[in-house]
Amino acid sequence: MSQNRKLTSLVSVVALFGATGLLAAACSNKDDGGGGGGSCTEIGARVTALQTSAAALTAISGTIKTDVVGACAAIAAMTAPATPTNDDVTNICNVAKGKITAAINAGASIVVVPPVCTVDANAQLMCEGSCNAKAEVTCDPGSVEVRCDPGDLSVECSGNCKVDAKCEGSATVKVACEAKCEGKCTGTCSGKCSGTCEGTCMGGTGTGGKCDGTCMGTCTGECDANCTGDCNGSCTVKAMGGVKCSGGARCKGGCDVMGTAPKCEANLEPPMCEGSASAQCNADCEGSASLKASCTDASVSIVGMADATLKTSLEAALPKLIKVAGQGKIALEAVGDLGSSFADVVLDVPACTLELGGSVVTAFSGAATATAQATASVSVSFQASASVSASAGAG
């Protein structure tokens, strides 16, 4: 189901519950056959979990919109509205995107060191634990290592990072690299160097010292083939037997010893449980974990840009948008799935009021309404930041 369809389903849930929920709550019982399934104990637990995700979504919705429209306005040389609407975010960010596209078409290069974003596993586990306990579901919560797809798991690796795994640096952490660098390479480049070249640039040197060809020397910028030197970003391991990630960098995708301080760069898989609510608790809690994702800082380096004012604005504002876009990769699907989760229990809530009490109606309707309002705002902000970031070559 698309993001827009999930949002539409959530708005429909709010309308349906507002029209019929209180009447049904006053006279229904779960045994009357209302709802889609699951015991009232499970439904109560799921409502609590959905409240947790709704609170996380509401907390971030206003802040992220202000941050995104402010960054886009700085790039677009516009004044950001004090209380921006969703249309303001889209329109102002489209102007910013146009300025970036025009600058690149004029010959500028933007080298991006992307952020590394990881879910808040503790938030996920705590929410699931509470939900499963209330639903009377027996679970093995597992560990981050077990519940994260191996390709999305990063660790501090005291051994070697395996072949085809990645040593992950950042804007502030350099990785010794002898392979493809997804970020900023400082060293020899076996392919095209889009940056500055200390040596001879076979493609000629343009505005701002920009090299747009093979660098016979040290390339500082994006390298479209192997980078031998330092990489601010992610370096793919190609050496047989693997390599030890340098400079405090993390290993993503395979350490040859048991790694420490595990983090997951995607949502966790459901735990092993006995009981029908196990998968639902996992899904209901994903929003709280992904919306609290932590990200390293992004950075940009710009060469060949004649407009000094735009360059300064981009260097300050674009990393903020790239960081939001990185979080959005994890959070956007979970945010959309909240609509499906609310729709899944909308008929069960009023049918359980005799067993759970009228407070379950208040809790559900409040969380559903808040989520419907915040989802549109957050989705627009994530999508706008992703669009602007992509125009600069990030993502």
C-alpha cells in the first residue's frame, strides 16, 4: 500500500470512529461479534503501543517541519514562514531544489558525506515488552544482533570487517580505504575525480579549482571508482581476508569476530513469540523506534560554484536536509504503517469497552486523531528533504 493510501486509510479511521465509536462503545461487547479479531486484552495492549508511537510522531512533527522549511528557505534565499503549512514546505523546497539543479547543470560538484542512521532499539524493545505483557503474549525479545537483518547490522569490530562489508566513517571519522568510497575521498582515485586535484587533472581544471576528470595526484572529493586513501563515509571492503576498520569506524554487514555495541540501520524483525498479538505489537511499536532514530552528521563539500552566497547557504543548510532524509528512510514506512495498525483495531476498540472500560475509547480516538494530523506533516517533510537531497546527489 502506498504512503498516500495509508494516510487516507487513517483519516477514514478517524472519521469512522468519530461517527460510530461512542455509540458502539456505549452498547457493545467483544462477544457481540464486532471487530476484526484478537482478545480484548490484546486490543488494550495494542492501543497502548499505538499511543506510544503516536506520541513519538506528534513530538517530532512540528520540529521537523520547521527545520526542513528553514533549511530550504536558506538555500532558496526566501524567508521561512513562522508557522509553515505543508504546502509551504513543498513549495519552498521545490525552489531550493531548482537552485541546486541549476548550479550542478552549470558545472558545480557537490560531494556528500551521508549520515548513518540507526533505530532506537531500546525504544522498540521497551514498547514491545509492555505491549506483549499486557496482551499476555510470551515472547523471547531477542537481541539487536538476532533481530536486525545482517546487511543492516553495524558493530564495533575488534577483528576484520569481511569482504563486501563496509567500514563506516562519517563527516568527522575518516576510514582508510582501498575500494569504493560512498562519501568524500582524499587520496588517489582510479576513476573520475569530481573535486579538487593536487596534481594533474586530465579533464582540466575549472571554476574554484574543480577537477572533472582523472586526477594524477591526490583527489579530494567524489571518486567514481576505487579510492585509495581516506574516506569520510562508507568504504566497501575488497581485500581478501577483510580489513580492520580504522579510526573508530564501525563495520556494517559482517565482522569476523563477535562485534560489540550493535546498532541496526533498519527496523527490527518481529521477536519470537507465542500468541496472536506478537507481530502486531512489533508493528505498532515501530513508529516509536524509527522516529527516535539517531543519525551521524552529514556534510557537503562544494567546488566549481560561482555563486558564493549560494555555496555558503548550501554548506550550512544542505547537511540538515540530508540528515532528515536519512532518518526518513527508516521512519517513513513505519509512519505509514501506523495508519494500517489503527485501521486494524478500529472496530475492536468500541467492542471491548465493557471489558476494558471507556478509557480505551478516549485513548484510541486521541491517538488516532493526533496520528492522522501529524502523519501528513511528517510525510511531507521527509519527502521534501529527500527530494532536495537527491538533487544534490545524496541518497
